[in-house]
Amino acid sequence: MTLPRLLLGTQDGRALTHAEHVGVHGPLPAGDVSAALAAAGLRGRGGAAFPTARKLQAVAATAAAGRHRPVVLVNGAEGEPMSAKDRTLCARTPHLVLDGAQAAAAAIGARRVTVALPRAATDALDAMRTAVHERPGGGPAITVTAVPVAYLAGEESALIRHLDGGPLKPTVVPPRPAERGLGRRPTLVQNPETLAHVGLVARHGAAWFREAGTAADPGSVLVSLAGDVVAPGVYEVDRRMRLAELTGMPAGRGGPRAVLVGGYHGTWLGPDELAGLTLAAEDLAAHGATLAAGVIAVLGPKSCPVRELANVAGWLAAQSAGQCGPCANGLPAIATRLAAVADGRAPSGSAADLDRWTRLITGRGACHLPDGAARLVRSGLRAFAPEVAEHARRGPCAACRRPPVLRVASRVAA
Amino acid sequence: MSRDEVLVLDPIGCAGHGLCAELLPEWITLDEWGYPILRPEAIPPELLPHARRAVAACPKLALRLRALSAS
Ligand SMILES: Cc1cc2nc3c(=O)[nH]c(=O)nc-3n(C[C@H](O)[C@H](O)[C@H](O)COP(=O)(O)O)c2cc1C
Ligand code: SF4
Ligand code: SF4
């Protein structure tokens, strides 16, 4: 088993032309990818880790039962500020993503593919548009669309509503996109990385795919490594890899203060939890974490985790669409209180309030944004209990004045 | 034969009037911001008429009864 797979041949950072792409990976075989995909056990790389073969089946089934031909939506919105893997993938190997979209479209009987990328990701947009023109005939009709830079731009129902001319706000489920999505058609929504893996499974099959990763979560995975690390960036790794190896830091002394696994709907892990930890789903689940969309953010010993937590909570509150009562009220309450905690001016009973509010917002929104925010805050309060107590005694610490490590605005330039 | 029914809420539609909680306090409480918290279990038969009344009274049509599938 050798890596990289997805990023093969892209070392110089520019987009592979179609000829180069075929030179690296070989041509995309015709034929139905469904059986190979089911055997491969690929799970979605956009955060929820849903089995991709089952999603294809669901869309194909609703399409067969109705009058509308299904469509494919490539969800490259990547609104999470610390994530860069989809942009990197689309900017460097757009044809592999499009191959996956084409194979998936053929499997479900779709003839149209829409690729959504953030407005700020000009490199990915350019590469994708060029790739669409380069592709040989016979594939689906492909449209590339720039979408706003916002956390909710990647939430599938909000993205669909926006692309159909509405506001960038989630809708209630059901109906799911598989039942009624873009233009009311059954819609297969997949992350670009998921589709790039589909493009490889179509070529090399399930056994090859399973040579990387674990039985529960096979294949390689892209991670966005960020924060206080020597070499931040996007890496393609095997999930059996140890976190310490990925970050290049030991798990104990001289290592990180904490690691955020799974980005801004993820889980904070403290030094005690990091020893020996791998990226395998079973390993992470033992600490209540998932890899989600692959963001791994490291906080070094010189940063203030309480301040960072308050900053991110503030950003998440600002990303809420404000449509659902518990989310619209709870997230600002949590963020304001966390800022007070960091400033050392939180009223007594704040721990109980934060505990109650994070429970109250969980599972009560139309989308999962508040659920992820609650997970982040609860795990942070657990991992940073000593620092929280310290701030209550002495107010802001020296590290509070450092520029934040965790990004709370999107990068505009590449 | 009667089927089990559960209450479901459209969180976007709900405006937190709290009328539903007044009509069905056994099943619906309000959180500190005035938004309903529903018990997830099937409604017992004796409460069903009250549940229907709460559903009908919601000014936002945000509350529904959903039949649990047999499986
Ligand atoms: C707040 C929020 C933000 C999301 N952002 C993204 C995103 O940027 N990209 C993405 O692929 N999925 C994102 N998702 C998940 C999508 O709704 C959807 O599950 C995913 O695109 C499905 O693709 P997959 O099965 O290939 O992972 C987000 C979900 C939520 C709740
Ligand atoms: S849960 Fe929050 S972010 Fe999601 S739709 Fe409701 S208000 Fe918007
Ligand atoms: S009556 Fe309707 S709008 Fe009012 S709180 Fe209940 S569900 Fe929400």
C-alpha cells in the first residue's frame, strides 16, 4: 500500500491537466461503480461518515419511484476556517473529483453535476472550470458555481436552498436531498474527497481500496493539520497513523496542550488522551471524538485554550442562521458566557449554566450546527478545567493576549 | 387498530408562543427561552385528544403528530 493516492502526481501544487491525470491514474473505466463501492466500504468525507454506497442506493431508489431524473451536487463549500483539504484537492486534481462525480452520476442515472466551491477559493474554481472544458465528451453536463464563504454554505440543505435562489439557511428534514433536492430533484450530495475516492475505486476496485485504513473506515484520508505545528497543511494519511506522528510532537512533555479533532464541530483531547492515539474511528470514539471532515488543530503550550474556546464559540454563534429558537438563543448565551469566563468575570453558577445550555441546544435545531458546537464546548470545558479555574481566580492570562491560533475568519488568498 | 403517534416539531417554524405547552403540559415543557421541549415517546391514548388540540392550536403549524411506523 502506497500513499498518496488522491494527491498522486500533484507535488508541484498546480492542477493536473486531463492528459497528465490520465497518465497518473489511467482512464476512467465505464461500467457501474455501485458494487465495487459497496464492497469498498467508503464513507463520506464531509463530516458525517455515512456509507457512500448506501447514499447512492437511496437516491437511485427515490429517483426510480418518481418522475425526476436525479442530479449530483459536489459539496466543496468547505466553510470551516481551518479546513483546506477540499480546496487543495479541487485545485490540484480536479479531474479525479470529476471522475468520481461522473461514475456516481452514471450509477444513479444522473446527467447533471453541480460543483459548489467557495468564492474565495479562486485556485480551485479556476482549476475546476478549466478541467470541465478539458474533459472528453460522453460524461454528464457539469456546472461550476461559486458560493459564499460561510459555515452553513456546506450544510447540504442550506447549500441546496441557496443554489435554488433562496437564502443560505437550512431547511427541515425530511425531505432529505435524496428525496427532494436541487430543483426538487433527488440529489446526491457528496464531498469532493469522497468523490475522488470513488474515482479511484472505479479504477482499482474494493480490495485495493481496503489496503489503506481500517476495516470500519477503509481507504486513505485527507487531513488539514493546523495550529501550533511545525508544518501545517493538507496531508493524505492512513488512519492507522498515530496522532503524535502526524503532528510531529510527542504526546506528553513538550507536546501539545490540546488537540481539536474534527474541527469546529469536533472534540478537544487533552495530553492524557493523546498518548498512543491513532486516527482510527474506534480509537477516537473511545474519547468521544470523530475525525469528521479531517481538521486537526493543535494548541501549543503558549496558547490560552480558554480564550481560543471562547473565540470559536463566538464564531459559531455568528454562523447560526438564527432560525431555530434554541440555537438562536443558546449559542450567543454560551459564547457570551465563555468570553466572561476567559475574562475572569463570569458569575457563579456559570459551569451549571454552560452545562445546561449545551444540553438544551443539542438535537433541537433543523441542522446539526448547534450539536457540533455543543460537543466542542463541552469537550473544551472538560479538557481545560484547570485553566478555567485559573481564569476565575486571576482573570485573563498572559497567553490571552497572543494572537489566536484557531482561525475564526476564512483565509481569502491561497 | 390504533397506531402509536409521536409529537414532532418544526424548529424553524416554531416561534416559541408556548401555547402548546399550556394545552399539553404532561408532554410539552418550555425551555428558558420559551421554546418547547417534547417528550419523545409515543403519546398515551388518553392524551391523544389533548395532543390533537395542541397541534391544532399552534399558530405557526409547527407542531405535528407523526405515526410511528410499524417496524
Ligand atoms: C454546519 C455544517 C457544515 C457543513 N459543512 C460541510 C462542508 O463544508 N463540506 C461538506 O462536504 N459537508 C459539510 N457538511 C455535511 C453535509 O451536510 C453533507 O453531509 C455532506 O456534504 C455529504 O457528503 P459526504 O457523504 O460525501 O460526506 C456540513 C454539515 C453541517 C451541519
Ligand atoms: S439549528 Fe441553528 S444553524 Fe441550524 S437551521 Fe436552526 S438556527 Fe440555523
Ligand atoms: S404553539 Fe407552536 S409556535 Fe408556539 S411554542 Fe408551541 S410549537 Fe412553537
